[in-house]
Amino acid sequence: MKKHKIALVTGGSRGLGRDMAINLAQKGIDIIFTYHSNQLAADDVVKTIEKIGQKAKAIQLNIGDTKMFDTFFSQVSSYLTKEYGNPNFDFLVNNAGTGIYKPFMETTEAQFDDMVNIHFKGVYFFTQKAIPLLNNGGRIINISSGLSRFSFPNSSAYASVKGAIEIFTRYLAKELGHKKITANVVAPGAIATDFGGGENKNNEQKINIVSSLTALNRIGNPEDIGGIIAFLCTDKARWINGQRIEASGGIML
């Protein structure tokens, strides 16, 4: 009997998460993904993955609200048990998030708390809840940002919590090694999506500046990232652990 590999991707309905989910499906992996509020977009991703020939399940979740996690994982467990006969999955991709572009002096405490809750506290405790369902030999991939290495103005809160995620990932690799679970970070550079109000898709001045600072002389696209996530979930990537992989086209070298 074929052993189904299953990935759980947060924020899989749009942008980078959508491309990640589709690339994983193209590797023969079934998908569970979360979406925040856009059910139409989520349904479209499900249909796209099913056309590829893999199973897909979308479940609504606000990654910044830890009170939702028990109910969410109960749904995941029930779905997996019904579809596959056990509640376990193989790959966890912590991708969901949003951004703010505000100068340090104008960033409010509420905005800061949002960044911490969504990008650090949420990921930390979501992963903690996921581990009992994650198969031995599984993979954890956390999404960071090029902004944890280089600095552009107006991203201090977002970049700081992404820096925390990179440290957290190294600890995951160390503490979960006995279960043969690897943990790595993928850090995209500027990508043209709706993230953060579509700044990298609509702000021509910023696009030109970023392109001029990038060795490949353009801004990134979602399609530049999903394949990297899919590769890290293959057996070929089994010896990569505790690493930060930046996918930025060579920006600020």
C-alpha cells in the first residue's frame, strides 16, 4: 500500500503559501493548509491541488490566536484519522503571516504585539501543539525574511520577530533530533505578493530600488520560493538541518 506523505502549511490560500502548497502537491504530497478569512481563495487552492491528483483540506485559523490551536488540531486529527487511518502528518511549514511597514518611532504597542503574536508566539506554540502529530523523521520549515540579515527602514518589528524565529528554529533542530525531525528556515527576499498591503507588488519606487540591489536585477515572485520548500521535504534534503536558506536573488551581497 502506498504511504501517503502529508504536509501542513499555514497561510496556504494566497501568495507564497499557495505556491508552497502547489509545489508540495506536485511532489506527490497531500496537503492540509490554513487560511485566515478568504475561503474563496482557499477553495481555489483545494481545487488546484485536486487537479494535480493529491488530496487537499483547508481549515480556517488565525495563527495569532493561540486559543484556537486545540480546536484546530482536533480538526486535523479527526480529518487525518478519517482519511488515512491515523492522525499523523510528515511536514510542517510555518508560513502564515502579515507585515507592517512603519518607522520604529511610529510603531504602536498594538502593532508590535500583532507581529509577536503572529510571527513568533503563534509559531512557537503552534509548533508545540503540532509535534505530537508529526511523524518521526518529519520536517519543520519556518519562514523568515531577508530582513533578518539586512536592514531596510520601516520593518523593525517584523524583522525582529523573524530574527527570533531563526533562533527558535535552531533550538527545534537540536531538541527534536532524537525524533529524526529536521528544522530549517527559508528566508525570502522581497516578493511581489499582497503581503503587507502589496508593498513589493505596487510600490514602483521600492521595486526599482530592490531590483538595483539584487544580483539578478529583479524583485522575487512567489514561484521563486515554493520549489525550495518542496525540495526540503524530499529525501534529498535529509541532511540539511538547523540552517537558514536565503532565497533573495542575491540582494545586498
